[in-house]
Amino acid sequence: MPPVNRIADYAEDMKTWRRWLHQHPELQFECHETAGFVVERLREFGISEIHEGIATSGVVAIIEGQGEGPTIGLRADMDALPMQETTGLDYASKIPGKMHACGHDGHTTMLLGAAKYLAETRRFKGRVALIFQPAEEGGGGAGVMVEEGIMDRFDIKEVYALHNTPSAPLGSFTTTPGAIMAAVDTFHIHIDGVGGHGAYPHETRDPVVACLGICNAIQTIVSRNHRSLDDLVVSVTQIHTGSADNIIPDGAYINGTVRTFDPTVQDMVERRLGEIVAGQAASYGVEARLSYERGYPATVNNGDKAMFAADVAAEVAGAAGVVRNGGREMGAEDFAYMLEARPGAYLFLGQGEGAGLHNPNYNFNDEAAPYGASFFARLVETAQPI
């Protein structure tokens, strides 16, 4: 089945919006120009209730339907990534070292497309809260918006979001009841030894050897300390130490990520990291300290809302174009905070072949935008029919 015909008519407008956004990426909470662009479009659509400056640069706009009813929330993230774009496109990023490598330009565009349609037709009761959020890529902008009270302030009863998926069939949808994305934590390990000449290691307390011992021991957390049926990833992603081939350095630094779904597993990993760091430091005669930072919680769909959303997606993509039990993955998403505050669902939208997310050659497929906008629009009309 095709996207909503009226929204298909907006395809060129959406392409224009998306490519402007792609050229003007902004990071974390500093999405002021992006928010300004969004507000200009919303006003053009005839939407008058627009609230700016939430979570620094976030926007919430309200569309009134026909008659009394609840408020449904639709969220799009706006921020980009600190990466240098290498696509060579004529609408590539104009900002050195910043690019929309995760498709948030497309997410914002799809919600704008739905907003234009909903403001024009208003074939629903109650209200729609359009949530344009900064700082998904670190900073937890969704959590900040929740902390600043958007759910109660705008009386939002349920909330939904989409994320594009490269290489999945164009216009297809995937979701799952329950957990769909993992909680993400970060660990930092600082090792303090005694440096010296590489020819005289006996006069040092070598942090490099201790670093290697700690990294090797960390691998046993997954292989030996947790139940094999519980999803868990512990990855060392950075090691920094040393300055020359003949110098044993004074210190070393280890950084990594932890992905879990179960808080008890999360607790176990933090405890074992502490034990490993302390034990390995003692065995190598160095000092070491662990900093463990809990980040975004797991993104957990409400089961009923996920299946409802899948039904709506089938109206746009056809039954064969929807995967209802796609399982969960180890990526993380700060929409988790909104789903903790209100029932709702998170879905993935296929955008066809192309470079993967967070790749300098990535580019959102403009042909996917009418599918996402149609999903948002039909979701509102189906959840809150006149």
C-alpha cells in the first residue's frame, strides 16, 4: 500500500526541507538554527501553539483536532554528529566536522510532513503534540524534556517515534513488544604507575602491562560472569598511553561501553569491573580508579502500543512490509526516557540500500520520508478517530 496520497504530494517539499537541514547540522543541545527552521515551517502550516526553548533548543507544537480527546505525542530528534561528511553531495554539510550521519534530518522532515497534513486535515479528535528534540546523540535530550515536564504540561497520554534503518527494504517497518534497544553505560579506568626508561623496567611500575591485564580480565565478564541467555555486551573501545618507544609511561587510560537490558546484569557488570580493576592494579603494583557512568536506560515498548503501531504501519507498507517481532538490539536510544514516562512504541523504518548509520558516507533516503510522515499521520487518525 502507498503512503497517504496527500502526503505523497508533499514529497518535493520534504526533500527541500531535509536537504536544507542536512546542510546545516547542529550538535547536542545547540540546535537553535534547526529549531528556528522547524518553527518557521510550523507557522507556515497554520500551527499557532508553539513552545520553544525546551531542553535549550527543543520545540513542542500542539495541533488541535475536532472535539475533545486525549493528546498523542510524536517525537523526532534534530541533532547531528561530530563527523566530517565525505558524500560529495551538492547538499552536503556546510559545517566542517559536523554532519547528519544518523538521519535525524530525515526524522525531523517526516514529522514536519505529518504536521503539515494534520494541520490541514484535522481528521482526529483531541490533540497532537509534535516533539522536536535536541541531543539524542549524547546528552539525553529526551530525558531533559521529560524532566522539564512536557508529558504533564501538554497532557501527553502516549508517545511514538521512528528511526531510519539503512539496508532494510524501503518503506518497511520493524518493531517489537517489550525491550527493543539496550541500556548503555560507559566506563573510564585511569591507571597511575611509575614511568621510566624502557631499558630499565625493573625501576618502574608499568601501567601498560597493568592496562593489558585489566583489558584481558574484562573479557571474562561476558564469558564467565553472566548467564549466557541474557544479552550483554562489554567492549573496550579506547586505550591511551605512552609517547615513545623507549619510555615506560606514568599512566594509562581505558574507556569502554556496556549494553544490557536487565538492571541486575547492569549491577553485576559494574561490581565486577570494580573488582577486576582493584585486583589487577594490586597484582601489578599500580593505582587504578574506575568511573562507571549509567547512561540511557533500555528502550522498552508497551506491548499493546507496539502492536497497534504495527497495525498502522501495515496500512502504509502492507502486511508484508511490517515485522512485528523484530527482536531487540544492542544499540541505545534516549527515547527510552519518554517511554518510561508514557506508554508508546519505537519503530524502525527501512530506507533501502546505502551506507550505514554513523558512517561519513551516510545519507538519508528522501524516498522514505512520505512513508514515515504517513505513518505518523495515520497513527493519530487511527488512535483518535473523530
